[in-house]
Amino acid sequence: MKRGALLLLLLGCSTGPSAQQPVIAASPPRDDGKSAQGGSGGAEHAAALEELKVAELGPAVDRQSSIKIMLPDAPHWMRVKFWGIPTLVGFRYGQGHHAIVGGDIRHVPDNSVSGACAKSFEGWAMPLIEAYDIDMHRDAPSAFSWKRQSTDDSPLIGDLETLTAKGATLIEREEYTVAYATYPAWKGACLIMGIAVPVRDNDMDRARAVRDRFVKEVLPTLEVLVDEEPQKRF
């Protein structure tokens, strides 16, 4: 999977008016698991986004069974690696990369401090974003109540960012709608989990609708399944 796409995912340019046309929701073609550079737009991408807007949520876990995330049309997501950046987990929706989900871990002295997880992640990501010359338009950040499923502790606070981002180099020019959440998941460690949806054929409305569903229904319900930080990266 392209490194630039991961950077856009992990940290989210406005676009012109949408030319959205009626499309019937449909899962993407079967993913054979082979490497893919990305995908094109057209009816397949539009139908895949429509499916993500309405499909039933189902569970997906990482290779170490340390987190569980509920994904729309879960059987059609495949676990993948990101080129050059080891991460905790990655998923793509179809071989055409109709959407990308990824997660990783950042370390902080005290993740109970308000905003510590978000600041740590931004400090890591911003030099990479600048190196890839990515244009961003960020919305106002928000927070949500989140609870570790394995404990009886009081609810914790997760931070949430939504944005649009576009690569400005000859290597990476695709535009994405992006959302990511940070969670104080383990002692001294923060989980970062995000969704990036490519905007193809100027279809911003569908891409944003998929992202917004993840903001409302997916990211706040993520479950941490282990008490200790998983050590492997892929």
C-alpha cells in the first residue's frame, strides 16, 4: 500500500462541486490479497462507497487480537501492511483501496493528560506530512467518551480529528476525506486509529458520508482486548 496514502490516513484542499450520480450499493470485487498501487474511480468506487454507507457492521481484529473494530461490510476488508511504515494494523476495502483503515501506537509519559495522545501523534506525523507536501483542511477537533471493555474503570476521553487532505507531489496527488481518533489505551501508550476515503471523480459527498459514519458509529466503539500494549508491528 502506498506510503503517501498511509500518511494521508494517519493525519489528514477543498474540492469543487460534487457530480454525484445515483448508484446502487455493492461490495467491491473479491480481493485476492496481492499488492495493489491503488484504484480508479467510476461506478465500482461509487458503489463501494454506497455500500460502506449502509452495510451492517461486523467485527475485525488485528493479527495479535489486541483490538476489535466494527467495520461496515466487514467480510470485504483485508488486513494489509503499509509500505515502509510498520504499524499495529491496516485494512483495505477492496483491492481498489476504496477505503483504508490503519492503526498504530505512540508513547507518552502520561496518557491521562488531556490532549497528550493527540499532541504526540501530531509531533510524529507533521514532519512526514510536510515532506510529502500534503495540503490539509482541518475541521474543529472534538472529543468522545470511551471505555476499555476489559476493565471496570470510569470512561476515558478520546480525541477525534476530521479533515480533507490532498497530496501535492507528482507521486501522490489523490485526495482523501480523513478521520482519526486517539485513545489512552495502555499505560504510557496511545492507540491511534484512522479512516481515509479516496475522493475520485470529484465525488466528495460520498467519501465524506463514509468518513462521517466512521466518526459516529465506528471509532467511538473501538474495543481494546488486552491489558498490555502489543509489541509487534507489521
